[in-house]
Amino acid sequence: MTSAARKRLVIVCSAIVAGLVLLGLATNGVFGLGIVETVSFVQTTVTLVAIAVGGVFAYYKLDLFREFQPHLTISQEVAHRKLGNSYIHVSVTATLSNNSRVAVEIRQADFRIRQMAPFDDSEIGLLFEKFIAQPNNEKYIPFPGIFEYSREWETNELIIEPGEIETEIYEFVVRDVFTTVSIDSFFVDTTGSEALENRKGWASTSIYDIQ
């Protein structure tokens, strides 16, 4: 049994024992109550103990209160067009769907576009070596970044109510030498930590062929 499970068991058992003690004291007349008052006290105590035990069980076992945590589903639609003779405009429409039971406020988002092609064999070999050298639980392909930036919203500017959908458009301009790119977006959960390394939120990645 894990320490967390033992802690839950202690809480539930403590609540039950406390309820039994109170019931024993009441039925033995320690409080000097009459029969009617004792019966009423017992009923109230049983109700309170049942609510307490049920609440503890729901919180730790069923995770009911997690339903009131913010959650977004992010999807992206990508399009591109030629700019002049040497550049390409990449437009991304991010759809933010609030499928939680609480409103979600977005104050910051990060956007990034990375090169996935073209590469020659020697460049792919270097990417492969870096990939192999990474720990098994932290593996990712270190595709080089082309451009990235952040966007911020004012307080109460972007609030998504439960069941609602919002769309945000962001853009990149890249050289026409790239044929396939990876497009990443990360919308920061403002209820989480402000520290950069501890930020939580919702991300989406799209692999897009430009040519």
C-alpha cells in the first residue's frame, strides 16, 4: 500500500471512529439528553459522519473535484501562401474548446515553427545522434527552430466559458527553402505557477507540408 493510500485509509477510519465514539457517548446518556433528544442527536451525527466519509471517498477515490479543474482542447488549421519570390506566409487558426466545468482565462501563449525538411543525410544523422543520446523518458527530435514568439492578453480579455469555443489566429513568415514544418502552440494555464519552468497549460502541434 502506498503512502497516499495509507493516508486516505487513516482519514476515512478516523472519521468512522469519531462518529462511533460520538454515537456511543450519546446512547449512554453522557450528555444528559432525553430519549427524544438522544435519537435526534444520533440521527444528526450519523448524517454528518456519512457526509464526511462520502466526501473523503469522493475526493480521494472518485476524483470528483477534478471535474472543476480548467481544461482546454486545442486544435490547429494551417494554410500558406507565397509572398514575393522568396518568402511564404504561414497562417495558423487555433481552436480553443473549453470542455471543463469552469471558465478558463488565457493570459499568455507561445508559438513556434520548426524545420522538418529539407535535410541532407549528414544533418539527419546529427539529429539522430542527439535523439539517441537523450534519456528514454525525455526523447524528442531536436528539429531546429525557425522562429518563435509569445503573445499576451490583458486581464478578462480572453475568457472561455464552459462549453464555449474561441479561435485565435497567429502567423509566421519563412523563407521558401523549407518544405515541411512543425508548428507548435502552447496556451498557458493562468491558474498555475508563474515560474517559467513550472508553467502548465495546453499544447498543440501540427506537421505541415509547405511544398
